[in-house]
Amino acid sequence: MVNSISVFSGNSNPDLCQKICDMIKVKPAPALISRFSDGEVRVKIEENVRGKDVFVVQSTSSPVNENLMELLIMIDALRRASAKRITAVIPYFGYARQDRKDQPRVPITAKLVANLIDNAGANRVLTMDLHAGQIQGFFDIPVDNLYAVNAFLDYSSIKSVNSADLVVVSPDVGGIKIARAYAKRLGAGLAIVDKRRVSPDSTEAMHILGEVDGKIALIVDDIIATGSSLIEGARALKKFGAKKVYAAISHGVLSKDAADRVENSDIDELLITDSIALSEEKKRSKIKVISVASLFAEAIQRIHLEKSISILFDFVPQ
């Protein structure tokens, strides 16, 4: 397998790529990714990939446009170098929050990005916890959407809680499917935060639908950006009697001052994955990073060996 597979990394998350490579026992393939004097992305693939099965690990996280262009240009370079198959491994798929036309005269950027990846020459996409499941249908190539749930449920703080004392909380009505799936897996109760948006970056929690008094609450969601919804939800949960509030969020975008706001909030512990690299300035005592390298390593090996990866989909929100 080592001779016929190459795993490349963009600049968004080289540490995750290194962990994946360590697990599948290959070295990250060499590539020059730099900038021309005017800021344009420059890519040169520095090993022969003709006839190889190639994987490009690149989250389209901040700086989103820079990382997206790196991914597209790397795919184009690999296609022109005659790679046999190119799989775009996108642990965090950016531009996913605009997945439908919910207002007049707005774009569907998730579809636009899917078109760009298709046209650049990718043969397959491997991602995790898409913001909206229907984004898989925006592509004309196979898309495998993995779930971070097992990584979270193996974490000691959650494993040690008795299911009778635990309630899984959806931060809004839209997240009820994933919260219900977590609750079923854990044998726990279910609650929903009823909120209203008071500005584009701010929400206010109004009520809690479900029993949380005396319980340990676990808020589950796919993205934390400003943290407004999560922090307001945690405040409401404590107000209605929750003993502790944990949060398991797949993608830690943590924009603006979100890390500080989490640190000073009613959240006792925030779990995020390493789908997005956590910079030094965003590290806080309440924020714990759970690696999903083993999940992606297993998926990459199965794709390369043409094995079914359905075993990795034992958690599918219904």
C-alpha cells in the first residue's frame, strides 16, 4: 500500500495530516506551497504521483479563501501530474452554512464550492459532520461524510457520567436530529434550547424544552463560531437547574473573541475536534481538543483498498 498511496497536506492543518500519516504508516508527501510576490498561491508537487491513489488533507477553515484556493490548486496540480485518483480530505468543509436560498438575492455557496472542487479534478470527497447533509448531493462525485460522535463519547468526562444523570441538549430546533441520535446512543434524556436571534451575531435563550434540573447537560452541535448560541444555552441550562454543562462541538471555528467568552461562561468544558487547528492564542483551560485522526486514517485506508466504509457510519442522525 505504501508505494501506491500519497497523502498531501495543505497549510490549514498539517498536524492532523501528520497524525493520519503516522497511523497509516506513510510519510506526508512533499509539496511546495507558497505565495508569489502578489499573493497568488504557488504549488509544486515534489514527488511522482503518476498512477497513484492521492489524498489531499485540507480543511477550508480560516483564512477560508486562502485554504480553499490552496486545495483547488493542489487538486489541479495532481490531476495534471496524472494521479490515478484524487480524494479531497476536508475535515471541516467551509462555506457550508449557506446551503439553500433562504432569502431573496443570496447565493448558495455550498453548491458553488462543490462545483469548484468537482471542476478542479477531485474524484472523491471525504469530510466530517457536514453542516447540512444535503450538501453531499451538491457534488457529482462520491462524498463520504464521517461523524465525530465516537471520539466524543470515548472522552473520560462523558464516559464517567451515569446515563440516568445525563441529558443531551440541542442548542436549537434545527439540531434536534443529531441530539436525538446522541441521546439514543447514550441512553440519556433529551432537551432543546428555545432561542431567538437578536442580531446576526447574538442570540437569546428563552426556554428549555425538557427536564434538566439536577442533570448533567451535554450540548451537541456541529460548529461553534462566535459561541453566542452555546453560551446563552449554557446560561439557560444552569438557570433551569443543570448541575454541569458540557459541550461537544465537531468544528471549533472560534471566531473573534469566542475562546475568551467560552472561558468566562457557564460551560464547564468544551470539547472540539482537531478538524480545525487550534491556534495558541485560542487555547483555554475549558477547551479540550479530541483528535479524529484515527477516524480519517481508517477511512483513507478503506477507500484505498476499495473496502466498504459503511462500518464507520454506525451513527447516522435520522
